Amino acid sequence: MILANEKKLDSLNSISINDLYILTDFDGTITKDNSDSSWATIFKNPKVTKEFIDECLKLFNYYHKFEIDESITLEKKISLMNEWYRKNIETLAKFEITEEIINYAANNESVMSFRNGAIEFLKAMHDKNIPIIIISAGVGNIIEQFLIRYNCNYPNIYICSNFLEYENGIIKGVRNNNLTHPLNKNEVYLPQNIKSKITDRNNILLLGNSVLDINMVNTSKNVYKLGFLDEKIEERLDPFKENFDIVCINNTSYDEIRSKIKILN
Ligand SMILES: [Mg+2]
């Protein structure tokens, strides 16, 4: 089901696709809500130990509830997310998780799959040459491998995420020591080569599945915000309606979205 601010929707449908780019979250937005996050997919590898899984799950169980709690202060949340992500990377290194394990996650359909219609959506955006910037607090290496596997790693897609670095095939840390977590996943931090692709485009379609995702954008450009609401629907509906122009409830497919946002066809 799609709830849209009709005025915004009309306005979005009236813009030129040459003046638009897409800024999107990945986990639960490009993938299905019931897919594991790119982090969680690592646990599904038969080669990881129970000790490793337990340590990560302990972190997840402690920190995830803050991630989806819309009532705690931003300042408090930022510090909690930083802490979580730093501990995650430390745990990967401590248990000597390998590049092979990371790539396995992207190649296993039972752990990660596209939201319905997403493959066709990405292809259509490529055909229309609309830049897509994926900003994710997940694992960039997994996102990239996942897109490659489904022949969707198009040149109009740019990934800004945590890219793990390896030494002799074992995780040592993240590229440039840059942690992307739910509260700094923001286009302000995009590298210059990505920014240069979008400077001439004045309209942004933002896709996310958390109210925090609206912070991906920080600009005077026209922003059209679309939020996927699949988890704890009732208690999060009001904040979603306040923050997003278009709210997609209960596993909305990209086909349904494109039936409303006609410029994406
Ligand atoms: Mg997400």
C-alpha cells in the first residue's frame, strides 16, 4: 500500500528525468525487508564460529533497539551508533573473518534478496541514465558483490559505504578508517568523484526504510522522500507520515512505486 502526498507526487511526476538523481539506502530498501542486513549475512556462513556469531549478536541485540527507537535524542543515538560500528569492525578483525566469507554472503539468495521489482527498477534507471547513489551503513563489499551477481552493477550506481580492507585475505579494518553508520550516512560525505555526477541535477528522490534515512540529504535542492515501512508499522506510521512524502507500507514492490511515480518508467 502506498500513502502519498498527492501534491508532492504531482510535482515529482512533472520534473525532467535529466534533472533527477536517486539517493538510496540499501538494506531493507533495495533488498527485501526480511533479507538480512549486509552485516547479518556474514553470520550465515558455515565457516564462521559460534563464538564470533554470539559476540556480534550480543552487539546487535544491544544496539539495534536504539537504531529503530524514534524517541531517543539524536546526540545519544550518534554516540551509540559510532560505538556499535567500531565494535563490529573490531570483532571481524579479532575473529579473522576472511574475504571469502564476506563474498559468500552476497552470493547466497537465502540470506539476501532484492525487494520485488528492484532489479527491473535498477535496469530502468540505468537505461534512463539517472544516477543512483547508494549510501549504506552496511558492508560496501557485499553490496557491490550482490549487484555484480545479479548483473546490476551499472555504471550509474555509486556506492558509499563501509568497504572492508583485507591483509592476506583477512579483514584488517575499513577503507580510509571511514565508518558509515546510520547517523553519518549523508551525501555531505560523498567523495568528489561521486558529487561531480550530480551537481547539475536539482531534484532528488530519496529512498529509505528508517526515519533516520531522511538525513542522507542535506541540500537546498528539491527532495522527494519515499519511505518503506515494513516493521512495527502501527507505532512508526505517524513519524513516517511526518517525515516522508510517500510512505510504502507492507513490502511494497518497485513495480507498484513505478505505477505511481510515472517518470521512473
Ligand atoms: Mg535500511
